[in-house]
Amino acid sequence: MTNQPTLVFIPCFSGAPWDLTQLTALAHRPQRTFRLPEGVADMEAYADAAAEHVADLDDYVLVGDSFGANIALALAVRRPAGLRALVMSGGFAANPVTSPAWRSAMRFMGRLRGGLYRQLALRAHAHRLASPHDREGQVPWSEADSRRLFLDHTPAASFGARVGAALTADYVDRLDRVRVPTLIITPSHDKLIGEQAAEIMRTGIAGSREVVLDRTGHMFRFTHPETYAQAVETFLAETAADHETAHAAR
């Protein structure tokens, strides 16, 4: 098929490009990903960076995970001409941390550097990312794996900057500007984000649909890549006919 939109995968909080080789159900579709810019503390600036990566595309689907879902949403509310669909997993429209104590803890962790960042901030963050289902997936995962992801890809200054971006981002009042087919993928266990975040997006985006992946946690893109990719593929297959018809009519 030649008229398929390109799937543009937006990185999570770590900033690392996606490992697209694990998304076997999507292998037949055009794909690209990129690394998040470093030291950026504003979600709109991340959306600008994503816009640069799709500037050459006439048709694309944004697929954002966690922090990347908020970036995808920030770009989607601008109604870019080439956007054909939106997929957000483990995401949020506004700061999902409701506990004042945990917000303060996140800001504190964002200021840590050196050994305190590596040993304290990243261990605490990895613990918040974890779920009881992380070892059950296609790729068994642990808190040590989450910590290694950030050690390998996320400078302390970027971690702190992204904390600031996540805590100040708020697109709740602009959700009605999203006018493309939208899929919200939610893990069944997520102590980092919580259930309300998905409900807010589902309520605010007209026609959006939510799929809850059973026995998964916040790191489900890493632990259950086959299940995750199949959920995206099913959504795209259901909406592809409308997209291709519209493309052919232009």
C-alpha cells in the first residue's frame, strides 16, 4: 500500500528514540522516530521539535507514549494539515500528579545532579514506573531496566527540565481542537499517571476511543510491545479506509 500515513513515534520522558523493531504488527507501515531535544522545559518547544520532524510529510499519525503523548497532544491541538490520526498511551492532558507532596518530590528530584541523580532520583522514578505485570510481558522488565534506560539516555539537566514541562503543561481546555481519529491506550495498572488522566482526554476529544490493555503497567510499550503494536494496528486498520479515501479525493 503506497498511501499509508507515516507513523511518527514520539519519545517518552527518557528522550530515547523508540525501538521500532519490536513493533512487529506495524512493520508494514512507514515509520520514523527521533530523540527529544535536551534541556527543554516547555511542552510547546517539544511540540515545535516534533513539528520539525513531520514538516516533510503530507500524511502522518502521531504516536506518543507517556511524556511523548503530551507532546503529541500539544502538536495535535494546533491542527497541523498532515495529521491523520493520534495515538496516546499512558499520557495526560495536564499535570497528572495530584499529590502536592509528590509534586514537590518531583521538583526536588529534578534539581538533583551527579550521584544523587543517579542513585536517588532515578531509583525513585523507576519505582513509580513499575507495575506487578512488568515481568509477564513479551519483554520481561524490572525497575533496574527502567533506571538503565534513563542512565543511558537522560542527562540530569534534561530530566529536571522535563519535570518542569510535565508539571506546567495543560491542554485540557484545548482538547476539543483535536479533530482526527484518536486512540487512547491505557495500562491496567499505572500508579504514575492514574485513571483520571485517560478519562479527561476521552471526555474532551470528540469520538476518541480508549483501549485498556489488561495486566500491563506504565512501561507497557517496553514490556508488551507486540500487544501494544497490535492495539495500534487494529485502530489504524479501522480508520485507514476513511484516510485513504480522503487522500485520494484531494
